[in-house]
Amino acid sequence: MNDLELVQELLKAKREVVQEIHKTIVGQDKVIEDLLIALFCKGHCLFVGVPGLAKTLLVSTLSQTLSLGFSRIQFTPDLMPSDITGTDILHEDPVTGKRVFQFIKGP
């Protein structure tokens, strides 16, 4: 398969994903496009807005469409990035007394 065929195949797959999302989400074309760009570039998205804009529904629909996992985090004013991603905790080995950092994964 040459590069042109690969790009055409990827474009077709993207159109099919968008078409499937549009079965649930009406409008929001720019948001859907930006979400897919971030996903395909292995990036991140943060949706901020008033209740009722279908933010959660969009992400859950995308996860179902692509057979991906889905979880949701409710932000609070005191939420820190390490609460989401995880953090390094200093542990001391009781036998050797050596201290090492251990990464504790977030939710």
C-alpha cells in the first residue's frame, strides 16, 4: 500500500467515525474534529463548559465507537494534576533502610 492509499483509507475511517458519532451528537462539528485530532495525535483534551453541552456524551460515544475504555473525572477547585495521573511516593525499605520512589498510578 502506498502513501496515497494509506491516507485515503485513514480519511475514510475518520469519516466513518464522525458519521457514527453524529448518530448521537448533533452539531458540535468543530469539537468533534478537534477531539479526533487530539486522539489521533496521542494528545489530550479538556472539555470545559456549562452543563448540558453533551461533553460527557461526546466522549462516551467516541469511546463506544472505537471500542475504547471510558472514565470521567469531576473537577474541583483543589484538584491537582497528580490526583489524576498519579504521583511518586517515597518509601523506605524496612530491611535495608534504603529510600526509593514508587509511582502510585492515579484513577
